[in-house]
Amino acid sequence: MRHVVLAGVSCLLALGWWTSQINYARAQTPTVPGSAGPAHYPTGDCWIDSATGKRVSTRPYGTGFGPLTDPNHAHNDTTGQNYNQEPNGNWIDSQTGQSVDTRPDTGPQSSPLTDPNRAHNQTTGQNYVRVPCPPPATASNATASPTPAPVPRPPIGEAGLDFAHFSPSAGASGDQFGLSGSALFPTGNLSLLLNGSYHNTTVGGLRTANWTLGVTPFLVNGLRLRLGPSVCYQSNSAGSSSIPTYNYGFYGESYTDKQFTLGAKAGGFSSSSGGSSGWYSGIGTTYYPNPNFGLSAGIDYNRVTTFGGSSETDYSLGLESQLSRKSPASLYLRTTYGAFTGFSVTKVNAGLNFHFNGGGVNTLADSQRTGVPATPQCMTALRFQF
């Protein structure tokens, strides 16, 4: 049965990669700077700071980066077009009266994300979202402020279901089913990540329950770096007995460019049952051939320093595909090889993730860089999973 499940998920992932390639190619179709560009909101296009919800100044594409002589008029030296800014913030072609494509007026550091409705300032770390401009002033609202009230950011989180199969080099194999969830609370440059999971594992007729909880507050430097401490709890229980383990350390993730994410973690762990303790470390990377498809690889090491000492090294490879920009769901397949002294375990797991980011985020890469990180923040040693 497990081979059928894994084969089916592999086929779906292949289909997802093919579909994501088509969607990505369509999304890369260029627009003429200063033209109508993508579909506009009926009241025109404005931009807000995604952290504060406050509107920022804008200008039409193709009008350079220097300050405008007149903040309500702009000129495209290449096409000769002239633009006027309406009182509600919308920019129009002065000859046709049609709305034109705009960007935040934050200097040459403002760069688009894979979603054309979002932008990022590499110098200040600010993120921007395209929103409808307020309705034009009328007799009934002429005295209203043109700046809208701050817009609260939608909830950010992730939920998942997964299945795994363990194959040890000696002894009985096992299966594992479970679910997981994460919630991210951003507050300016500081965010708080909470995550948890439950898995039921059966090995040779023995059934165990595995619980995890984690708390990671981290500093955010735009879309380039996330860094902070992590405190995690893990418990394996069978019947009336349980073995709780705590791990604590530091976690970091860096986005070197639009296609690569690098992550690292290190810390210590201890068990309140039996008195075992030790330390762990790990590195990982995710490569995005296109924004809706990710390939990951990682190496994790842990060492128990009590009872004579023992070590474990885990090597992992994985892929994840979001089938559509309109869907928050993604499928993933991952394999991990755990090497112990004179012993090894191979784990293959497949699952379904749901990403909830809001704010115009609709690609896998942007979901994992602005929401719940792709790199696990807690220790993921196989020795504590069954």
C-alpha cells in the first residue's frame, strides 16, 4: 500500500512541476513600461507598506528614479508619454485617460518579487503590496483623507499532512502518519514562529506517539535574513511511558538571490528521562528553478555526549511543488538517510502542505520567504522520531 501511495504522490509532483513551469512561463510575459500593463483596479492602483498598511508614493514605470519636478505629473523620455496623478493617487495617461502601471517611488533599490503585485526595497527591507486606490472624491467624501487606515496583514501560517516509511538496515521497518501546523506573527522587524506536530508510528507491532512543539522568535532583515533563538519540545510515548526531549539553540536563514535559500541551525538537547544530553547542528539549501517548484538538500548531525556517546548524521533530499498560483496547496516528497555507528535508517515521506500568507503572496518561493520558513528550526534527528 505504501508503495502505491508514494508512487501516486511522485506522479502528482511530476505533474505539478510541469504545470508550474507553464504557469511560470506565462507569468514572465513582459509588459511595456508605462503601458496599461496588468489588469487595474477600477479606482486605480496604489501601493502600501505591507508592515504598516500606510500608502507610499508611486510613479509610472519608465519615468526614471530621480525626484519628480511636479509630484502630480511625470514624463516618459523614451515613449514621450505624459502622466497625471489623480487626487486619489491613481496615475493616468494624460492623452488617453487610461490607468497605467505603477511602482513604489522608493528609488532604484525597489525590486519586484515573483508576484507583480508585490515589491521589495533591498536597502530598507520594506515590502510593498499593490492595492486599490480609494474612490475619487465626491461631494459626500471630499473632506475625507486620501490615505486609507492601516490594513492589518492577514494571518500567516502553514498546515500539513504526511506519510512516511522507515527502512532500517537491521530489524523491522515502520510506517508513520501525522499532521503539523505553524503560525507566524510578524511585528515589524521581529517575528514569532510557533509550530507543532503529531505523528503516530508503528514499528514491528509497537505503536508510539510523537509530539513536537517549537517557539522561534527571529529578527527579519527585509527578505534577506532571518535569525533568532529556538526552543523546542519533543515527546515519544508508548502506553503509559513517555520520553520527553528538549532542544534549544539558534536558527538562521538567508536568501542569497531569487533562486537560492540557505539555512543553518545549532544547539543542544537534553532528556528528562534517563538523563541523556548532547548537541546538534545542521545546514540546508532550497533551490527554486521557478517560483512554484523547490528542490532541497540538507545535512544534520547530532551527538549524544552521555552514556559513552553516540552520533548520527542525516542526509536529506526533497522536492516540493505548488500546482497553481490560485491554490495554497503544495505536494512534497523527501528522503532521509540516517547513518549511525554500524547501523542506518532510510526514511521516505510524502505530504501535502497548505500555505496561508495573504497580502498578495501566491508562489511557493514567496510563501516560504515571507511566511513559514522552508528550513526546520528544531532538531530533526531520526533517533527521536520513533
